[in-house]
Amino acid sequence: MPELAHHNPALAHQFENLAQQKEASTLGMWVFLVTEILFFGGLFLTYCVYRNSYADAFTAASRELIVWAGTTNTAVLITSSLTMALAVRAAQTGQRRLLMILLAATMALGCVFLGIKAFEYYAEYIAHHVPGAGFQFEAEHYRHAQIFFSLYFLMTGLHAVHMIIGLGIMAVMLWWSYRGIISAEYYNPIEISGLYWHFVDIVWIFLFPLLYLIGRHAH
Amino acid sequence: MHTDHILPTRVYYTIFGILLLCTYLTWQIAYYDLGRLNTVAALGIAVFKAVLVVLFFMHAKYSTRLTWVVAAAGVFWLGILLALTMGDYLTRGWIN
């Protein structure tokens, strides 16, 4: 069953047509995201185990986090997911200029997120909340609050690494869009980059309440 | 052969609005002492937000059955990881 799309230079020779190629790349990305779910899942599990054991220390330590920064960052990431979703749509409709603007906006919002995160890390460093020899906390929770902060830095740090990788991917997508490699017929790279970006957003959607909000009501 | 669903931008703006509203809700609810319900509400809202992102932003709603199976398998195995481990930790106190 020969097809016209067969002649598109973006069609790899092992595929029948572009639709099959797109289905394969989307499925491949989802398989990768499943490994990511379990990668972060191990840390969420560790969080559950320790929070169950040291609930009071966790709420006390959680109260020390800067809640406005966490909330703002949640809104920033959700907005970046919107610009990403609209970027995929612009790719689908072949609006190259709009696609490039939206990819740049997604990257800008990603940078805002990382900037706020860096400010938070700095504030926590100044407050002696980095686990280790210089750690300071009320004596009652001194040991177990360090477990909370270890998990906080590990989980948000791993998330930030994913954000930085995401920025790199978006930079390549911006370059490919500029070069005209992306078209309404061939936009798989934008689509699956979007899947990655949205996944990283979802991880934050869970990190935000679990890290920032668990001790807010207990004053 | 074009089977792609190009959603109207209105869909994306609506989902965005709901996500922001949910963020505001989860932040505000955290200041009320609801006992164990605090965690239930926080995770319930987070799961709801994640489902919206997966269905609409990630186009899962319009993906093939095979994609659904793969995504569901990821969540299922995460469930095994959490359920079996916490099944151990949460019941240790039962032993005298």
C-alpha cells in the first residue's frame, strides 16, 4: 500500500508511513516515562516510609520551607506546560513562528522555575538546613529533620536535573524548528519532548504538597 | 492519512485554568487542620491534576490502546511498590 507520505525525508525506512512512525515514537516515549515513574517512585516510597516513622519531625521541617516560592513555582510550571501544549498544537498546524515563540516561552518559564529554586536552596543554606555537620534545628527533631531535608534536596534536586535536561531538549527543538525540520506532517520530536516536559510537571505537582504543605495547619 | 487530533486552544486554556484553581485550593486547604484528611485532600487534588495533564496536555485521551496499557502499567507497578512496602511498615506495630 504505497503512500505519498512515503517520500517525506523525515520518514525512516523501517516504517510504512509517518503515522506509524509517530505511533512508535510516542509509545517509545511512554515506555521511557514508565521507567521515570519508577525512578521517582523509589524516592516517593522512601518519603512515605520516613514520614510514617517521623511524622512530627517532617511537619516541623516542612514548615521551614518557603511556601510562597513553592506555590509560585507550581504556577510557573503549570504555565510552562500550557505553553508547551500550545507549542505542540502550533507544530501540528504548521505555524512555525508561533511554535518558536512558544518553545522560547516554555524555556523562559523553566528558567524562572530554576531561578526561584536556586533562591530557595540559597535561603536554606543560609538557614543551616543543609544536612550534615552545619545542620541546625530544634533539638527534639534534630536527627529526623535531617532526613526530611535530605529527601527534600534529593527529590527537588533530581527534579531540577530533569528541568535542566528539558531545557536542553527544548533548545534543540527550537533549533530544529528554526531549521524547518519540524512540519505539520512531521512533528513527533515536539510531541514527545512535550510528553517529557509534562511528566516533569506532574512530578512537581506531587512534590509540592508533600514537601511544602504538610505542616502548614499545625501552629 | 491524518489521524491526529488537533484540539481547539480553548481546551488547553480551560485545563490550565482548572490546574491553577486546584493549585490555589491545595495551598489554602493546607492551612486548615483536617487531621488525616489533609493528606487525603492534598494527594486527591494532586492525582486529579496529574490525570488532567496526562489526558489533555499529553494527549493520552486520543492515544492508542497500546499507549494506555503502557501508561497504566507504570502506575500499576508504582502501586505495587508503594502498597507492598507500606503494607509492611504500616503493620509492624501490630506485632507485640
